[in-house]
Amino acid sequence: MTQTPSPQHTLEAAFRAAHARRVLLAEDSESMRDMLECVLLKDGYDVTAVEDGDDLVAALDAAYGCAPELIITDVRMPGRSGLQVLEHLRARDRVTPVVLITAFGDAETHEEAGRLGAVVLDKPFALDELRAIAKRQLRPR
């Protein structure tokens, strides 16, 4: 037997959803994308997940008026790379915080990301590390 949520519970859920911080996640590995999305959702974020750099740019363009407050993206993906998306953002004067995740974090990638104002998180990483970085990157409202 299922229970109908109380009006108070429904109101609280609606309030949380309306005030959730918006995160745009791009990861080409379905299993990694699903895991990261699940962790971020459990932490209370409103997550939009896409599978490649072109979909990330399309989601950004479609998000007019409700832009993400944080972007977490893999560096190497089909279509545009995470660094190319970051360059796209900065060329348009968008200052959205970006976290680049990569299994190929060479010095050049770290240097370029830093120049463009992004944080790099090398794979493998602890989920608590991603959580802490996400929390730090989101500006207080």
C-alpha cells in the first residue's frame, strides 16, 4: 500500500527542488556519468547530465535564464573536449565555475585549466573530494 505524501512533505520537497543548486555534468562514460549524477543528486543538487562536449554546449545554450551554477566535465569526450567547452564559455565572458575531470591530467592540461579559471580533478578521485570541490566552487547565494 502506498502512502500519499502529506501536504507539508510535498511543500518541503517543492521548496528543496526550487532552491537546489544547478549543476551541468558532462561525462562520456555512462557508468561514470550515472554514478556522479547519483552522488550529486543525493547531495541535493539539480543535475542535468549529458554525454559529450557538443551536448554540453547545446545544454548551456538552451539554459538561458536558468544557467547552471557549476559545470563538471570530463576533459576527453567525443565532440568538443572539456577544455574546448571551457574556452567557449570564457570567450563569451561566462564565469560559471568549471571542474574538469580527467584521467590524462598532464601539466599542460592543468596549466591551461588554471589559466581559464577551472579546477582539475585527476581520475581516480574520491567522491568526497568531488563533493568538497563542488561545494567550494558554488558561490554563496
